[in-house]
Amino acid sequence: MNEVKDTLKVIEDNYKLFLQQQFTFVGALQHTRENAHDMIRPVASISQVQSYMDHHCNNLTDRRILTMFLNICNDLSNLCHKLETLHPGNSTTNEILERCKLLLNHSNDLSTIRAKYPHDVVNHLSCDEAKNHFGGVVSLIPIVLDGVKEWLSHTEKLPRRMLCNVSGGSAVTEKRAPQDAAARAAISPKIPSVHPEAQTSVSNKDCIQVQGNKHVRKKHETDRENQNGKLKGPWKPPGRHAF
């Protein structure tokens, strides 16, 4: 999450520099549209700006500001793809992310979008420029930045167990390790382990049982001998005969 915030901070700083040169940006679009003989339709997509720069840009100043715009759009697109790896998503965050990705699609029509308060980029255009030519393209970056911030706001309210490391690993790997170990133990065949003390106790019980069996067996043999003796009767010396 910190890596995402750092990346977003860099993009915002670059946009602040770009925003200070909005008139230069609009002038570059106007020059390239004239060179392309494309003065009727509005500037309505990122691919249109790319085409103007590649094929109809005649000076370094225009090329520099158009490249700056395209680079910021590219950085935002990469950030959106990074957000997908950071969080599995719920209905709210997925909707925000999909909206940002759609806006940054190079062929998406931007002519109808307008950045609203507190953004004033549209207010810096003339009525004709805002309505018919550049209102959408100057609104793109601030709207996407707002979307990314909204995504972060919703995500930070979710349980930490749902977050994933941007690098691809889990942010809660250590917490999940005991659960994974328990799952592996449940799948693998359970072999009862006997503690050394328990083994000693078992051995002692076996010895006692063996000794007990011997004692019982010996007692049975003695009783059997005594019983045999009673049946035969005790030996008596021969008595005297009466005459």
C-alpha cells in the first residue's frame, strides 16, 4: 500500500507541473489540429493526442507538453493495473478501478466527461473550447486521480487480511502460515506421535502387566498343586493294628 501511495504522489507532482502549463497544452492541441486539418471534431481520446504528436507536431514546446500529458496517462494506467494485484476486489473497489481503466483506454471517447469542483481546469477554457473541443481531454487526468484516491479510501477500510503485496506475495503470509500448516496436516495421513514420557509410561505399564500376568500364573499353579494335594490327602504314617 505504501508503494502505491508513493507512486500516486509522484504522479500528482507531475500533474501539478502539467497543470501550470494548461494553456501551453491547449495551444499545442490547437496547433496540431490545424496541421492535421482536423478543426471540427473535439479532441476525444488519448490515441488522438498521440496521433497529433506523432504526425502533426512541428515544434519542441508542443511536443514536450503533449509527451508530458501522454506520460501521465501511461503512469496512471500502470498504477491501475498495479492496484489489481494489490487487492482481490469487492463490488465498490472493482467498479472504481474499471471506471479508471476505461477512461485511460486509448480509444475511449472523452468528449462528454467534465471535471467538477474543486477542479477548475474547464473554467480556464473559453465556452467554445470547453464545450466543443478540449473540455474532455483536460478533465481526464483529474477525474482518474480522484478515482484512484477513492479506491485507496475504500480499500483502507477493508480488513488487512484482504490485502496483498504489490510484488505478488501476501502481506499476511506469516499469519496464514499456521492455517496452511493445519490444512496440510488435515490432508496428509495422520500418524500418531508418542511423546518420550508417554512411551516410558507405556513401557512401564507393559512391564507391570507382564509381571502381573506372571504372578497370576504362578498363583494359579500353586492353587492347582494344593488342590491336587487335598485330593490325594496328606501322608500318614502307618498306624498300629489292633489284635
